[in-house]
Amino acid sequence: MTVAAGVDVAVRRGCDVVLLDEHRRLVCAPVVVRDPPELTAFLRTHAVDVVGIDSPPAFRQGTRARACELELMRRGVRLFVTPDAARGDAHPFYEWMRVGFTMFRAAEAAGVRALEVFPHATAVALRGERPPPGAMRSGARKRAWRTEALVQEGVDTTLLDTTDRVDAALCALVGLLALEGAALELGDDADGHIVVPAAFGHHGTIGAVRDHPAPTQSLTDVLEHTWLVSSDCHVAEPPDLWQERVEAALRDRAPRVVTEDDGDWWYVDGCRTASFTMAQAGRRFDQAATPLRFSGAFADVMPEAYDPARYIAANEADGVWSSVIYPSEGLMLFYVPSTEVVDASTRAYNDWLGEFCREDPRRLRGIAMLNVDDPDAAVAELERCAGLGLAGALITVAPPAWQPFASRAYDRLWAAASDLVMPISLHVASDRADPKGGAFNRDARKTGPSLFVIHEHQAREALTELIFSGVFERFPALRIGSVEHGLGWIPYFLAQMDFTYTQRPRREHWHRFGDPGALPSDFFRRNVFASFQEDRVGVRLRDVIGTEVMVWGSDFPHGESTYPRSRAILAEVLAGVSPDDARRIVSANAATLYGIEVPSSVAATSTAAGRGA
């Protein structure tokens, strides 16, 4: 008899173990083992031939992400990336991996071949699809979805009454498939392999946009039948957000609203910033009747800008399925020199945003605010925000001169963002005041037109620092985006980077890529994304930029937003773009970037889309 074991790793309750024979029957009732010697004895007692373990066998070597995990991500399967030893040993989250390492040693002691298995990837491979929206947030729905994968393979699931036992059975099933020659090894010998069913290779990329419709014949068809994903939306923060959430000692310095003659104004750390003019979506199209204003009262802000249910409904009416959400007043926090005020205020905002997005996490994808004055503190906040369900993080587009993005001090942050699969954004108007003595100077009344006309120069400088210092070479899974800077500047920027790297005299401190054939533009196209609204020139240059880089955003509910005419505006902006490229730009690229499940078509979706699980 052939016997395969599956081990679901846990820290405190012990590891669930399931045994399957070659007929997919349970050899015995599932058991729990609490230490390595117990697993070694169990494997020997039952003459196990192979064991699949839901854990990597060791922390990764060096700074590069493991090839097997990058391959899963390329196939549309999200996962926690294995950290290096320094990070893994320092953080309690990875204790489960350390337990998993001991299970591999226990199998070795028993003389049993051990395989690294990822149960979620196994279920996705067997079913040929990703789970439906909300399924992974419900224990019962997750178990039912993964159990169905076992049932279709003929596995006896009678005693698999918990998700942990189901996952252990999936690990055992992969062991049997490996013995039968029906499994694939993803990865390489240097960083190890994750073993998946051979069916995984038959499905190709199992992308975030499920049940993709057949290619349509025109741009009009795409825009009429494809749900849009907006990569750049905002919220209008309620006046009491920070005053209710920031600790008492800093509350007077945190953002608060003061009513003046011309409207309500935000003040931060004693300085005036902006009024409630940030939620005038749609008024630009009829300024004779509703002119855009420079100041206003919160009472006049459209409720759709701060009420999550109305937010979803308004965007759905505009053809937008899911919105990636940035702050409005929150952007002003970067201009406050005080680290303690910024830290306290961004934490409060992140808590509020997490609650806002719980209305429906499928459709509201919040971007956390991170202050990077102290990269270690930023890592801790990023990890906390991942636990809140936020989808990415916003950092300053222009750090202080004494700590540019070329600094290795940020490597811990890049590693964490890669491990958590959380894209990092460089949003317009997020320059950092120098916490070592800079001045606050962000009164919106004094803003000059150059801020809006040449705002992309900070993004160019930041991305140059990141690319030329080898950040994306060290962290190949890291995604960093330019948000609301448009596209038209990118072709010249790419040409200048490549010319500088290949044609200008090299300074001793300039980094050289390990691959002698690599160019800066290669890393841009692989690791960078660029969000835009109405950049017709940039769209015409898409063959130089790369359509894989481009993600559209409506900027709802700001005054310059395309709402409520997004589809009509996109029809003009994307004129001449192929249907497949258009679909990627307006939906699929952002959906893949943020792990968003998008219905196959507008027609196939009920108007009342429902709440997230």
C-alpha cells in the first residue's frame, strides 16, 4: 500500500496530520502531533512514503524572493513570501514557519521524502479557478471551497471537518500526485521547490479577472461590458476622524477642522492646510451651474465621498467595480515636520480606513499611509495594516535629502512589502517635510500652478533612486507605483535612464546590475506601475511605455475626477487602442496588482452586488 501524509502547520494547537492511500482513502482518523519526535514516530508507524508539508523548509537565502513563490504570483496566486533569516527570526508572525522547519527535520529523521506544499495553490490548480469573492474571509466558505477540490479528486472527506484537516489532506494529495508523476515542481534548486498538481500547468495564469469573456470586437464593447477598476480614488475624511482617534497628548496637533468666514479648514500642528473642496466630482462638466470652489464646508461635501455604501453605489453607476482608495486631507500629513504627529495621525487614519473598507473589501481596497522617517516603525505599521485588510501602502514621493530612497535603510520596508504582497505608491502631493528641522508650508491658498504642471519631477527622482540603487534587483517581487503623475513623461524618462546607464562616465559609487544585459527601463517595466486619468499623449506612447505598466484611475471624488463620465472619457482617451490592451489598462492590470476579483462582465452582475463576507 502506498501512503502519503499531509501536515498542516500550526503554532500552539499542534499540527494536523492526514494520511491517504493510493485510492484516496483515509488510512486512519486525522491526528494532531505536537512536536517533531511525535511526527517522526507516526510516519514510521504507518510506513509513510511521502509527506507534504504546508510550510517552506527554511528561510530564504539572500534578499531575492524565491523563484517558486514568484511563479505562483505570476500565475495569480497570492501568498506570504518567505523572509530571510534575519527578518523571520525577528518577527513573531513567522513562528509558524519555524515550526514547519522542524516538521521537515522530523520527516528527514523518519527517512521520508518531504515536499513543500501550498494548499491554496493546490485547490486553485485542481479547480482551475480562484475562489469567489469573500470566500477566503469565511472559515466555513474556505473549507467548503477547498473540500470540493478534494471531492472532485475522489478523496474521502468524511472526517475532514476543519479547514486545517482539509489543508492537511490537500498536502497529502499532492504527495500522492508526486508519486504518480502528476505533479509539478515550481522553483529551482537554489531556493527550493513548491510542488503543485500538474493541472496547474494546464491552466496557465489563473488571473484576478475570473471567467474572462471572449475577446470583443471593439473598444466600445470593452467599455460597455467590462467592469472598470479605478487605481486612484480618494475619500473625504470626516471632521472628527483624528480628534476621536489620536491619543489625547497629541490631539491638539492632529488634524482638526476650524470654521472660518469662507468655509471649514483643516489645521494640522497649528498650520492651515486645505478646505473641503476635495469632493466636487462631476462639477467640472457644468461649471456654469456648479462652479468649482476653492473653499467650502463639510456640510456641502457629497455623502458619496465618505459613506462607504453610497461610495460603492456611486462608483458602480460610473461603471467602476472596485476602487483603490487614497486619502485627501491625509496627504497633507507628509508636509508636517513632526514625526510623532505624523505617526499618530497616520495610524488613526489607517484604523478608520480599515473600518471604511469593511463595507465590502472586494470593492473598497484601502491604501495605508506610512511615515518612513523610521523605516523599522514603517515596517511595523505596514504589517499591522495588512492585518486590517488594507491592500497597499502610500509613502512620501520625496523623502528628506539625508535619507533618499537609494539608502539601504529602506531595505527592511521593501522586504516587508514584498513578503506581504502589498504594492507601494508614490502619490502626487506627498512631499515629506524634513523632520530634522524643516518647516511646514502647505497652505492650499498659497499653492502655485507649477505644483500641478510639473508635479511628476518628484516621481522621476524617486524612481531613478530606486532603480539605479538596485532596489528592484534585490527585491524582484516589489511593486512601486507612480500615482496621479500621468504617463506622458515616461518615454523620455526611460530613454534618459538607459542613456545614463550605458553612455555616461560611471562614478565609483554607481550600482551595476548583476545581469550585464539589464537596463534601467527593464526594471521599470517589470516593477513599476503608473496610474493616470486622461493622458491622451501618454496613451499614444503606450508601445514605448508598455501597457503592462498602465493603470487607469478616476480620482473620485475630487474635482478633476472623470466621474460620472468615466466610460465616455475613456472612449476618447483610448481611441485607437486594441480591445485587449484597453481591457488591461482599465481593469485587469489593477485587478491583478491588488488581488481584486472582478465579475466577468457588467451584464453578468446584479446591480445590487451585495456586501463582502
